[in-house]
Amino acid sequence: MSSSSAPPSSAEDDDAVFKALASPARRRMLDALRGSPRTTGELAAVVPELDRTTALQHLRVLERAGLVTGRKVGRERHLSLAPLPIKRIHDRWISGYTRAAVDLLDRLDQPDQH
């Protein structure tokens, strides 16, 4: 691989995704985006316990992690879920641990072979 090409995923990218997913408020925003794009105001309404400024800060964290993309439509900003970073985390971390857990359960289920 040439030194000018970037790796498909860097540790910093993964850290940003894990940081974004660590917040229950941000996870609720992502859940709301699973069904369809939402405006900034609609997403802020998903977390009524937060003031609008704080909700927008959470949205910026999601955008920096690449989990949300936005586009301007007139005066509104429409946000959409960008699922590839979550898939990358799944492929890199979760699927391997799932296989290890299944293998462990399989070994525990085997009769003792002494």
C-alpha cells in the first residue's frame, strides 16, 4: 500500500464513533434518524431535556464522527444517518467478539474429552 493512501479506518475515526455512541442523547438522535431524515429542530425535540444549544453540540459530535450528514434545504438543515461508521465498528470489533463468544459456548457445550 502506498504511503499516500489512507487506511480504511484509523484509530482516531473509531475513537470518534465510540465517543459519539457513548451518549444516550446521541444514541436517541441516531435512533430517530434510522427511519428517515430529520431537520435539526426535529432532532433537538428528540432530547427535550436538553436546550437547543446543547442538542446542536451533540449533533456536531455525531457529524464529526461521520455518523450524520446534513444538507441545507431552504432555511432548514436536513440530517441523515450515515451507517458506514457503525458497520466499520461492527466489522472491526463486534463481529469478532461475537464469534469468540459463540466458540466459547460451543466448547462449554462439548462433553469433557479426557
